[in-house]
Amino acid sequence: MVLGKEIRLNRILKKGKMLCIPLDHGISSGPLRGIQNISELINQTQDSGLTCFLVNKGIIKSLPAPPRIGLIAHMSAATSLGPDPNNKILMGSVKEAIRLGADAVSLHINIGSKEEPSMLYKLGQVSDQCNEWNIPLIAMMYPRGDNITNPHDPTIVAHTARIGAEAGADIVKTVYTGDVDSFREVIKSCPVPIVIAGGPKANTDHEILQMCNDAMKAGAIGVTFGRNIFQHDNPNEIIKALHAIIIENKHYGRNKSKKSGRK
């Protein structure tokens, strides 16, 4: 018997792998270059190899047409203008995400921040709602806050990812540690699949593709890259290259340093 969660997971994954473009930056950072017109960006890139995209609920309502790829509704936010950008508050419900047609929901949790207890409480609540309604939960688990001196420390990243799994997430998104061996240990210690965040803008396409290749080699099921896709001079080109690594299992590895296209 196929359950609703499996059907929905199948919509945001391809061959069990994820290539997602998160576009939730409008609340935290404003209309950044590349996402001034999200609907146009989605329409232009959704047939290039993405398995899904992630947006805030208001953007779903503004889409001019149903998307042809998986849709993740992001449910937490904070702004760079507020008193504590690391304090992500809940801005929606699982029922609302279902009403809007989302295939999954996501929540951002900053481990090590002052507001960590409140965010973990919300994660537990949303996890329970997702189980009730059979909708996948993607937990964005970041080591970020006053108690984190090195957010790429493998021990801290492993702990952070494990928290997301223990709280009930179906997929955990976290930062890449920087090397295959240490990230493989993060993967081994997390009982649910992991995808990596893109982090700050890369200087070259080589950096983007090498990080993706190494994360997949370590055992990740994919990536969620925002700026490194939507601020690229040719988003479709970089998506196709990522698709080859993630979905087609093609190896990437070279020494030349081609400049990454940027707007």
C-alpha cells in the first residue's frame, strides 16, 4: 500500500534524489538580485533538471500557473532587519500548506542560538502535524548562534543533523563540512536522508559542482542551492550540471577554475 507521504516524497524527489532551489530569501533578505520575479524564474528553470523548489506561502498564492515540479512550502522566517535574525518564528501551518497544494513543508532551526528551545518546540509541533497529515517534513538544521564558533565542525554538524532526525524530519538539510570523509560520518550518524545547503556565493562553477559531487560521494541525496543558482548568469546551465551529478550519477572532478557566472 502506498501512503500519502510516499506519493508526496515522489513529487519532490527523482530516483530518490533531490535538486531543490530554495527561494525563501524574500522575507529574510528582501528581493535579492535574481529573485525579484520569482514566478518568472521558476517558469524559466523548472524544466532544466530541478526536482522541486521551495517558497514562502505568499509566493505560492501568487504563482500564475501550477508548477510542473515538486513544491515545498516554507513555514518559518525572520528578517535581517529585526532584533534577532536567528530567531525563526512559525508563519504557517501544515493544513495551510496542504490547502495551498504543497507537496512538503520545511522549517528552519538554528542550533546554538538563544532561541533554540523555542524553535525546537515548534519543530516538534510541526513534525506531529506532518505525521497526522502524511506530508513530508524537511528540517533545515543549521549550526548558527552565539554558542557556535565553527559551523562546519563535523561533530557539531553531526549533532545538528541528528537533532532534526530525532525530532521527526523526513529529510534534513544542513551545511557541508568541507570534506568527504567527515561528511560521510555525518551521513552515517543521521537515520534520515541529508541534503546540503549551498551556503554563500561561490566564486567559481567548479566550487559549486565539486561541493555537490563530494557531498553525493559522502552519501547525501542531493542539494538545495539558492544564490548559487538564482544569481548565476545562466541558472539553467548550472542546474543541468548539478542534475548530471545528482540524478545521472556522473562524477565531477577537475582542477581548472572556471569563473562562476554571476549577475
